[in-house]
Amino acid sequence: MGLFSAKDKEFASNLDLLASLVEAHGGQVVSRHVQRRGVSSGGADKMGDPFSRRTLLSPGRAREVADACQQRGVGVVVFANPLTDHQRAVLTDMFGCLVLSGEDLR
């Protein structure tokens, strides 16, 4: 999972790197989710900002990821972005599984 600015053309390679870190730790990537910021009209001024300080994501994207976690029996969601302890706690509760940052895998 990652929040990326619309200007970031390398987001796919960043997710590939994250997937390789997950696999190096014995995990299996079952899904990838991306939240883009600044793609829609009016979002350009906020491209570097998260949608929510609590989750980084828009409410719709957060529900989408939570549903995918439940449907696939996911044990861990790994974010490409750094997360605060509060964000980890909120996302863990929302997704129903452990939430880590890619920094935790390095």
C-alpha cells in the first residue's frame, strides 16, 4: 500500500521494491493498493499531503483495503510510507491485521 503524489512517476518501482522486501522476509504479496494525490481537479495544491492524518488515505480507499484484507485473509499490510504509531494503531484496527511501514522491513 502506498500514498503517492501524482507527480511521482516511480510509484510502481517503489511498490516493486517494497514487494521484494516483503518476499525477502518470507511474505507473499497478494494485492497492491495505491492512493494517488493530486490526480483529480483541485488536488494539485495538496499533492504532497495525506488525505487523512489518521490513515493517510481517503475514506473510500481505506474501506477498499479493509475489504480486501478481510476477503483474502491478509495478516500484514505494508505501507511504502512512514507511519506514526497512531496511524499504525488506527489502520490496524481498521484493516483487522498488523500494519507496518517498509522502513520496518529494512
